[in-house]
Amino acid sequence: MRSFLATALDRSSSHSGRGWQIAAAAIAFLVVLPILALLAIATQSSGDLWPHLISYVLPHALTQTALLLLGVSLIVVSLGTGSAWLVTAYDFPLRRMFEWALLLPLAIPTYIIAFAYLDLMHPIGPVQSVLRALFGLTPRDLRFLEMRSLTGCIFVLGIVLYPYVYLFARAMFLMQAASMVDAARMLGAGPLEVFFRVVLPMARPAIAVGTSLALMEAINDIGASEFLGVQTLTVSIYATWINRTSLPGAAQIAIAMLVVVVALIVLERTARTRQRYAAEASRARRLQPVRLKGPMALVAVLLCLVPVLLGFVAPALHLGNEAWKRLSFAGFSSRLVEETLNTMLLAGTATLVIILAGLVVAFTARQSRLGIQLLRVASLGYAVPGTVLAIGLLWPMAALDQGLNRLGLVSGMFLSGSVAALIYAYAARFMAISAGGIEAGLARIPPTYDQAARMLGRTRAGTIRAIHLPLVRPALLTAALLVFVDCMKELPATLLLRPLAFETLATHLYGEAARGTYEDGAIAALLIVLFGLIPVILLARLSRKEG
Amino acid sequence: MNAAKSLRRWLHGTMLAGAAVLAAQAAQAQEVNIYTTREPGLIQPLLDAFTKESGIQVKTVALKDGLAERVASEGENSPADVLMTVDFGNLVDLVEAGVTQPVKSEALESAIPANLRDADGNWFALSLRARVLYADKDLNDLTSFTYEELADPKWDGKVCIRSGKHPYNIALISTMIAKDGAEKTEAWLEGVKNNLARPAAGGDRDVARDILGGICEIGIANSYYVGLMRSGKGGPEQEEWAKAIKVILPTFADGSGTQVNVSGAAVAKHAPNKDNAVKLLEYLVSDEAQGIYASANYEYPVKPGAAVDPIIEALGPLKVDATQLTEIAANRKTAAELVDKVGFDE
């Protein structure tokens, strides 16, 4: 498939690489189409909405969003970077287990973790019951455990999103040459100084990538934020659309938010441009983990244990318990088998499409300045909330359908209300992970390799096959697995765009949760987590092999 | 060029195969397609009963939001026959979005009171639910309640309610505006906000759970959740939640009655199976279906004289507030603005 693609593109382009650019431009255009549609919607009048928004909605929403992002970034950066450094630079009991276990929270969608923690921390839930029994407290004394608060929301989002930072930081730590750390150590730097003055600054691009992925998830989250009563910008966009029935207004806020997000990303990039982070292509000596003993080993174990316990074990056990109760109360619904299959097939197909398209975009970005711009454009969808992006997709799809109809290729609806619509929506949303991840992998291959291959008579496609694909494989697989998990967990676009009589695990869970209790959906929730584990474990094995 | 040709051939092939399947299906069984924002579990018993009686296969897609947008974008090709939703505000929105069509049906008009359906037949209410008070069962002195009392400072820190922006609460606030005007309603809303025990979030059943947990003492929620919890259909834990509460049907201070909302349906403008769509609506107001609304979902039937479930009957006689639905729908924007203005959800 890969070579077919490469050959086809190479043939059509001969020497110029224009074929690649056309293909990448087509992908970027399709992926950015829903945002263009949103822009068009945003140009319609929203009446007297903005004065109202500015007086009553935006000040609070902006503060809440800023605090949420600040809180979440503190958690994800400290947990993600700290744990990644621990398992790479030190050796302690259970280290090999933590290497993969630290990724497990990736399998838990934000809307499920919010439900689970509301249950766990509720006055009639296990945590407060124990605390009350031990200390004779009343629910009012324990109000600090209220999950329906900004703090609660920061906690649940941080605890499932830190693996994004962990993943990228760890890959960076593994790549880094040991010589720098050794030099620092020899110059008398203590372990903390080594970490803060050498390791952290050098890992900044990786931490920035991981953090921005996590923050995009946080800023666009609707499941946890709305459920926990936090009035973020995304919740306001949603309320503007639904309560004020003003889609133009909602689109206007969404576009404004997109502009701010893009500006922040650009700012971070420019702040880094003067620094160079080129990795040594030669296989430099790897960092030798320092063996920890006694109390220090215990501290390391505890530090790694906390995120795994809070982000995965506790909620998963709770879900397991609820699912068990549900099974004995209502039995196993046979629909779940079909829904699991739907979920896996859909996420699998979408991943394949998104990765192939991402490859084209990333390779083009390697070859030309235009390609880099195309990659940025194709990544925009990740900065738009899923519901809004899905709404933006409705009209372009209808227009594409009409076009196909006019050409006589199909009659009636072809894209709209089909599985293809879902794949399109996922591509529009997650192309950033695919193209961005692959590009980052490619950036580690020195251009001299390309030149050597071309001088030795390889075609462009031949170079890709012989040089790039083997070297970029780990980055490509990492991107594929992240995309897969994200597609599996995706809810808002799936709800809006799916065909008649087609359910996935996530929509099943929504159907149950809509009735006011998610306990009824515990089995589906557990299945999402369990099947989400498969790619996470693959990802873990992969990153171990890399190490 | 070749690629386009082969693509066309391929599409043609699949289309023919698809058409053959469709034709075969049409010969065997009729179908009707529903786009709904109703909770799928609640309407499934009704749809199953309909299929059993009519032989018509039902396909659904349950959306959260964006029903009107999706149908509108699909245009003439939309497979949607019936659009089902809760809250008449949503029904009015569907009509305004131009995705419904008027239906004339003797059966529908005789079963549904005139104020619970669109004059032109663009939408029909199918069931009713009341916005009621859940109160700590030990509040012995509390035997009656007005919505206005929610703002009474004596409930400071004791009130639980879901988001003020939820359609159920927007309808309640809109009704208050219809009665007292926007200014007084704003003061009332401010008062309710000051009484909140926790942020206005979560679902209606959380009110019962939070009363059991000691977070609050009273709260506003929908009537049918009482039936779902008390009957044990929601599982043993919810039965415990329901045991912690008693239910009062509140009225407005003018004594007019309890605020109710509707669930309803419309026939889609471009319904490919319009006859079946009308058949489905007519079935949903039949005695059998209205009985299922009452017994399986604990809603109030829309058909005058149809029986309600014993659990709901035990809440006491329902006297419906007489405010016109159209007036309530018209006040929704103001209501949403007030919610923002007093920072109800903050």
C-alpha cells in the first residue's frame, strides 16, 4: 500500500515533486473545508449577541478556560516529564512495568473519567464513606472533594492527558545523547540540576508538542467540562448554538478561539526558532540508568504509581465494579458485540486513511516550504471542538454529494449520513496528530541521507522506500496508535454524523448516560477502556523497542 | 480518466447491488427512519411495539444536538421520516428551520388537545412531563411548594438543580417570564443561584443522589425520573436514591398549576416514507402506545383520559399550568440571557 502510494505519486510528478504538492494540497483543502464552512457561517449576522457575550459570558469563560489550561498544563508537564525522566534515567523496582503502565490513562475518555470520579468522590461514594467513617465528618465538611468544580475538572483532565507529554518526553530522553548529562554530572551538577538545567531545556520541543496536544484536548473538551459544570469557552460556544439557537454566533466564537490557539502555537514556535535541536543522527551512546536503592527507590516507585493509580487503576476498577453490577442486574446486551466490532472497524479504517494522508502531507512538508504551510493548514482541525467541526462538515459533505450526483457517479446521499462521513470527520480532527507526528519523525533524518540516495540513482519514491519509511516507522506507528485511540474515544462528531441504525461503544454509552446515569453504560465504558488498551499496550511495546 | 471511469463503474456496481438490496427490502418490509434527540432507551419499547403491530421496520439515529442542522444539510436526499425530540422549543425550532411538513390526520387531531400540537400540523406533542420538586423526605413541614420559593433565603445552600441552560430549566424560566416579566424573573433567578448547594450541572437524577448524600435538601427535576428510580428500573442504587426523597408537584405563586413540558414529533419535509411516518405518529397516540409512555417511561400521556402509572399517580393530581406554549417558546432567548446575566451556571 505504502509503496503503491509512493510509486503512484512519484510517477505523476516525475522530478518536480508537484504531484506530492497537489496531493498534499488536496488533503489539506479537504481537511480544512469544515473550518472554511464555519467561517462562512460566522459571517452571517448573530444579531445583538456580542454585547451580551462581552458583558456576561466571555469574561468568566475566558478566565475559566485560562485557569483550566494553566492547571492542566501544570499537571501534564510535571507528571509527564517527571515520570518520563524517572523511568529513563533511573533504575528501580517495577521500572519496566511503569514504562508502559504510565501510558494506560490514554485509554480512558475524558467523559468517562469525569463520571467515574463524580461517583468515587460523591458523599455516598467509597472515598467519602471511608473518610466519614474514620473521622466522623459530614458531607459539608468534605466539600473540598466536590468534583463539580474547576479544580475537579483540572484534576480529571490532567490525570488522563499527561501521557501525551510522557510519550513525547520519554522518546526525547531516550534519543538524547548521554554525553551532555555525563558532562553536567562531571561538572558537579546534582540530579535536580541536571534535570532542570540540561535535560528539561533540551527536551523542550518534545514537551511543547505533548503539552499542546494535551491542551487542545482540554480546551475542546465538552464531556467532562459540561458535566462538571465548568463554563469554558467550548461550553459557551455550545450554549450559544443550542440555547440562543445562534449557529453563526457559535461559529464566531469558535473561529476566534481558533485564532487565539494558533497564535499561541506560533508564539511558542518563534520563541524556539533561535535554538537548534538537531538530534545526532549517529547512534550516540544512550543514557545509562542510575540504579536507585533504599528510600530513593521507594520514592521513585511511589511517584510513578500515583498517576497510574489515579488515571487508570481507580477509575477502571470502579467501571469494572459497576459493569459487574450491571451484568448481574440487566445481563449482557448482545448489541454490544456488534457495537464493539463497529468501533474497531471504524477506528481502524479511519486510522489507515488518516495515516496515509498524513504521510503524504508530512513528506511534502519535508520537501518544500509550501508543504510546511500545507501541514499547518491540515492540522487546524485539532484546535476546533469536535461538535463544532462536525457541524461545519455537514454542508461541505452535502455539497460534495451534490457534485457527485451531478457527475452521475452516485444518486442521493453518498457521503452524508454514511460511515465515510465519520472517517472524514476524524481525518479533519486528527490529521494534526498523524501529519505532525510523522513530520517530527522525518525531521530526525538528516537531509544528507536523501541527497546520498538520490545521487546513487534512487527515485524520489525509491528514497522514501529505502530511507524514510524504515527510519520513520516508530514515529509513524506512534502516530497511528494515538489516532486510533482518539477515533475510538471520539463522541461528539460520531453522534452527529453517524448513519441510521449504526452505533459504536461511545454512542451506546452516550445513549445510556443521556438517561441521567452512566452506570447503565458501565459495560460499554469498560469495553471502550479495554479495547483502547490494546493500542496503548502496542504503543508501550513499541516505545520500549525504541529504547 | 481511467481512474474516474473505474471509480464510476465501481460505484455503479455497488449502487446496483445496493438498489437490489433496497428493492428486496421494500418488497419484504416497509420501513420508517427516525432522527431523534430523545434518549434511545426510552423510545425503544414504543418502536418495538410499533414494528410488532404494523410490520414496519424502524431505523433510528439518536443525536444529541444538531438535529435541525443535519436534516437541513441533507436536504431532499434526507432519509429522515420522523423527527422526535423533547421540549416544544426544539419542536418550534424544527419548524423554523423548515425541515418539517404539515400533516393532516383525524387520528392525531382527535387524540391530542389543540394546545399541544401545531395549528398547521407541523408538530405533535406525544407525552408530558412535569418539572417537580424533589425534597429530603424528612422535611415534614414541607407539603406544598411554589417555584418562587426556590429563591427564598431560607433554602440558602440547600438547593440542587441541573444547568440553567438545559431546555427543561429554560422552559421553566421562560414560563416565569411569561408570568412575572423579565425583571422579576431575573431577581428570582439570582435568588435561586444564591441558594445553590453546588454548581448547576449534571442530570436530574443527581438531585436525588445529592439529597441522599446530604449535599442539598431540595431540588427541581423531571417527574418521570421518580418512576424510573422508584420502580427499580434504574437498578438497586437508584432505588436507594429515590427512597431519600419525597416529591411535591409545585405550582406558581398565582396558583395556576405545575409547569409541564412535552416530548413530540414532526414529519420531515422530505420524508421518503411519509405514509409510514404518519402511521407511526398515529400509533404513538393510540391507547396502547400512550399506555407504554405511561408504564415504561413514567410520562404523562398526552391523550386526555389515558391512565398514568401508579407511581406517578401517587405523586398527586397534576394540574397543568395554563401558560401558552408558544409564549413560553418565545421567551426562551430572554431566559437564556438571564441565565448568563446572573451567572447561574458559574
